[in-house]
Amino acid sequence: FADALPKTLSGGMKQRCAIARAYAVDPAILLMDEPFGALDALTRVGLQDQLLQTWSRERRTVIFITHDVEEAVYLASRVVVMAARPGRLHCVVPVDLPYPRTEEMRLSPHFAELRNRVWRAVYHPDRDQEFMSC
């Protein structure tokens, strides 16, 4: 792909390039706004694992914005849930899964518990207190 034109790259390859460009400038904090949103599920999961591998080497702070609850739990050390209109912080869910993260973790009861906690905070915010740890 070294000689490929950008328009010939797949969505996944374009995202890999975008992440590499972002890391190349050596930022202290990396903001990623829905970087995998337009990708198919298989490519998305692969890029999530690649991002975690890059993060484990580079150790940059990453603020990752996503609407995918499972993606948030898999990638994060904590998930900050925003409340809808007006946008405000609703709660923080600590994610105590060990690193390195593995595909098998997605099937664990603890992962399901964390995913459900975030899901409830997103889709049933009225059941929780104002900004709190969920």
C-alpha cells in the first residue's frame, strides 16, 4: 500500500493512516471522535485491538468519543457518560478490566456487567442521580 493513492484505500486503511498521522505529531492528549463509526464490525474490532496495542507502546492519553457502549467499555479505563440536552456529564463508570485487553474479555461476565452499567446510564439516565459514579 506504500504507493497506493488515498482514494484507493479502504475505510479501515484510511483510519489506520489517520491514527498514525495523529500519533506522528507526538501529542500529549489524542482526541478521537467516532474514528471507527463508519467501519464494518470486523474491521472495527480489528482496529480497536490495533489501537490498544499502539496505546500500550505509546502511552498517550486518549479521549475517545463513541456511541458504541461495547467499544467504550473495551477501550476505556473509565467511561464518561454524557446526558442528553442539555449536554452535561452524567456519570463516570470505572472500567477495571486488566490490560492487555483480549477478545475473550468481551465474553466475560465482568465485561457484561460493565457494559450493562454503561448501557443503563446511557439509556435510563433518570434512574441514576445527577453526576455520579455509576
